Amino acid sequence: MTSSVSSLSAQEPTLKQDGVLQDMWLKMLNILEPKVQRSQFVTWFKDTTILGRDGGKLVVGLPLPMSLHWHMEHYCGMTLTAAQECDKTIEQIVYKVDGGLKDNNARSVDILVHFPEVKKRKLPGKQEVKLAEGVVSKILNPRYSLDNFIVGGSNRLAHAACQAVANQPGGKYNPLFLYGGVGLGKTHLLQGTGNAIFRQMPKAAIVYTTSEDFTNQVVEAIRSQKMEKLRYRYRKVDVLIIDDVQFLANKERTQEEFFHTFNALYEDHKQIIISADRPPQELQLEDRLISRFERGMIADISAPDYETRLAILVEKAQEYEIFIDMQVLQFVAEHTTRSVRELEGILMQAVALYELEQRMPTIKSIAEIMRKLNKDTNLEDEDVGFEKQKKRQPTFQEVIECVSRYYSVSVTDMIGPSRVREILVPRQITMLLGKKHLRMSYVNLGEAFSGRDHTTVMNAFNKIEEKLQNDSRLLREVHAIERELGVV
């Protein structure tokens, strides 16, 4: 049996509708609805119907001309599959634009009536929802789904793991730990997995939060002496998704509460999904937490390769419904290599240029946008491309700020007089990196650290070198900082 999809010419007769075909369309929509993002489903299947049938040909009615190309481009295959699930004799789908369908519930299916959105109680003034008594979650962005996540070599394992978790929450990939740099798609995968689980389990209590918000809840529970209530609330959760877990560093009480929450949910076969900017063994967290993270599935997300970057740009351009010449997209993909977020930012600038000034993006206009957004990029006036950026040595300020972020300690404390271990080790590491990679003298390093004597710096340098020879974890931490600085 040959399957095909096409549009119906204006000369073909309109075929007679009947209740059987309307029922069939409703069954097809029930098959399609779980496979299409909610906002897209409402937008593109509103006021649609089956206009008629002629043997193995099914005529699908669309209310607007702009819908025709979009359906044929994105939904034709799945629509035919849905039709064949209802009736195996269907061989062909054709589309016909019928303006009389718009806002006419007598002729078309009312999407909002037949497919109402399952709403949770939104808290006033906050991007949060209340799932149950005392259980609060950040709102999952409906735009994030596993289906619209562009998969490439840099994220294939992470995406596959999320798919497996969505199909079987609390199964063998529990916990699921994703790690990678900023703007590479961790949040998209976390929320996309949450949305996929919710689609299968509409009544599930799925909590998506950040380590910062979790910490704030613990602090508030301690202040109001309601820690038991906080613990009880989290025991009700079916899926716990926590973003940026590295920020739990140096928060001993919060780590303790998270440890007990983790254990309770894990023992009850509830799914736990965690993200961080580095692998578990490089986190500044308690060993018992790290061991819990390592008992599940660990997947990294690295910077996308050229093909993946180009696929992301093509997908986003279609999403914005703007035609951009493939050569322009190839130019952006070639010269924007740091993150997916950066890619989307440049594309958004191009969309704004088109919408506000009615100027189609060109390589020259995109190059100008990129020159403004990337101050270190070398772009000659007569060129439309960029020279490859040379590897740049970091400044001392960048080194100390990088160490500060990694260990979650302030720069002020690092250059100050404190001698507690939490400050002492990051200070010594900064001195080591300054000497090793910036070739700073002991005198210069002493001046950078509030005028310390050069012998003090020399002593600190020798101590940290000695520690690195005997402490493999500390050595991994230093290597992680060096990678972030781009010096290795």
C-alpha cells in the first residue's frame, strides 16, 4: 500500500461531511495530541476537521491558507499514521483550505473543549505552581520537550537517557545526573523530561526547582521551625528535578536535608533528575551525596558540533516562521561555537531585524550582529567572516573569579586575612595558577593578595604543590578550573 500526502486543488469538489468522519477526526486528534507540543497542537489543529472521504483518500480541512504549508511540512506523516491506526484502508491524506471552518464549532472540532489543558494552581505573582498541600514547583516551560531537542554527537547519550527516564520514571536510570557548561541545553532536557513524564502521568507531583530555591526553603524552614513539614512535603513528590546542584557547595545543612530527601525518594522508587556544570566527582559536596549521584546514570552535554549547530538553527528558523538563506545559517553555525544559547541569541537578533525593519538577514548583516555581540571577535571591515579567535591568556582577575565561582567563596574573602580551609585552599590554588599560567612572580602575587610578603606566597605555593601530589580529588578540581579557563 502506497502512502502519500498532498493538497487538494480548488477545482476538486468538496466532499460531504458526516458524523462518522467527525468521530474519526476526534480519534485521530486523540492519537496526535500526545505527540505534539501543547501550544503547537492548539495553534495548528484548531478549527480543523475531515471534510470528506473518497475511497482510500481522506480530505482534511484547514481554516487558513498559512496552515497548509505548515501541516504538509510538519504533520502530514503523523496525520496519515493516525488515520491508518483508525482505518487501515486509508492510503492518502489531502489537505483543503476552507475559510468557513474558522471559529465554526458546528463543522470543526473545538480543540479547547475536547482537549482542555490540565491546569495546576498557579501561585499569584510567582512563576510557581502548587501541586499538593505545601508542595511547590517552578512552572515547567511547555516549549521544552524531548521531541524538539536537537540531538547530535555532543548530547546523544543525555537525550537517550532522558527518553528512557520519561518512559519509565524511577527505573534503572535513577538518579539521572546531567552535566555540562552554560547554555548547552541542560535545562531544556530537564524540563522536557518533566513535561514528557507529566504527559503520561497527569496526576504526578513533578517538582522542578533549583539548588538556590531548595536552599531558601531549608533556611525558611529552619527560621520558622518547620523543618519536619518541609521533609514531609518532599516525601510526597513523584519526580524531583533539581537544577545546578553545584550551588549546594558549602551549605552543610542544605546538603544534609537534600541527602535525606534523596534517600527517601530513591528508596520509594521515585525519579530524581539532577544537573550540574561538572561531573559528580568534581563537585564541592559531601562524599555521601556524590556517591548517591554516582550510583545512577551520568551523562555529559558538550558543545555541539557544526552539524548539530546548523540543525538547531534550521529548526529555530522554522519555529519563528522566517525564511533565512541556508548560507546565512551555515555562516552562523560555523562561527558561533560556544553554546546553544549564543546561537539562539544571534538568530533572535536576525528575526528582530526582519520583523522591525523588514530586512532579510544576510551574511553581512549577521556578521555585523556577531561583531557587536562578540567584542573579542576579529572582523575586518571588508570581510563578512571572522578570523579564528586566537587562544587568549586569562587575566589574573579572571583566574581569581573562576576559582571563586568554582569553590563558591567570595573574592574578598580570598584576598583577605581569613585562614579557614574553605578559603585557604582556593587562595593557594589561585596563587598556583597565577604562577604557572600567568608567570606572575611571588612579589606580584603577594601584592595581588592584599600586600602579602613574597615568602608567604612561596610557602603557599609549595604547600599546594605538595597537596596535589597526594590528593587526587584536589588535582581533578585544579584540572577542572584550568579547563574552564581554557589554559589546558
